[in-house]
Amino acid sequence: MTLRYAASEMSRMTDTRKNRVYVDSNVLIYAVEGVPAIAGPAKKLIGFLRARKGMMCTSEIALAEVLAPSKREGAWPLHAKRRVYLDFLIWSRTVSLLPVTRDILIRTADVRKSTKLKLLDAIHLISAVSHECTFLVSGDTDFKGMPPTLTHVAPDENGVESLLRVLA
């Protein structure tokens, strides 16, 4: 996906709050549990963001999504998933976990009136907007009509490379 902002304009922004990257739970799952072809770009992005405290955030709802049992063949056992995700999302202090507040839920309901977003995707979107994220990285393709202040980035090789150029 092409980013809406020119790399030269964005590179002038040094405050991490101006370049906050919202990471959808599917990107976390790709990075931790995905097959190498899918996991590669997500791991690269997560590695980059881990070195820059305060840039990466996700909603607390992502905890429920990543810790849920997977129906996929060869999925990790729950105890292993739990240890890895809790370490990364909570104890590492790398990711800002954004609370699901009453305001976010009310705004989520409003967004769902005018879009076809599923409930959890709408929560992710409103969480990203509410916390002034600049980018929303998600493997979901239903993020259409994004607010002009937020750019959707696909977690594929092209999307991640473009984002890293902007953030570097």
C-alpha cells in the first residue's frame, strides 16, 4: 500500500508521538506464530518498533485476540502462546496497551453505522484515532475510508518497507 505522506515530510517528525504506529492483533500473530513468508515483514516491523519505545501501540482487546485458542493446524499450545504474548505485550514495556474505554466503545458504535467494519476492527480503528496514531498496520482489508490523519499499512513486504523508510 502506498503511504499518503512523502517520506521527506514524515522524516522531519522526530517526536515518537507524531509517528505512533498502531499494530493490529493480526500483525502480532503473524510475527509470533506465522509461517516465514508471512512472518518476515511483521517481525521486521516489530523489531524496528521495539527499539523505539513509545512508537508501538495496540488496544487491550488485542490481548484477548492473541491469547485465544487457534483452530489452525499446528498452532502453538496455549501455555506457550500465553507466555510469549504476555512477555511481549505487558512485561517488555515495548507496546503501549491502550485501554478500551466507554468513549472508545461509543465512538466504535458510531463508526459501525457508516462502515462495514467488524466490531473488533472498529475498536482497533477508534483506538488508533483516539490515541493520535499516524499509522495503522493491519492485515485486514476492510479499512476503507480511513480518517485523513491515519494511514493504513499492509503488513506485507511493500507496506512494511515503505513504513520503515518513513519512520527512519
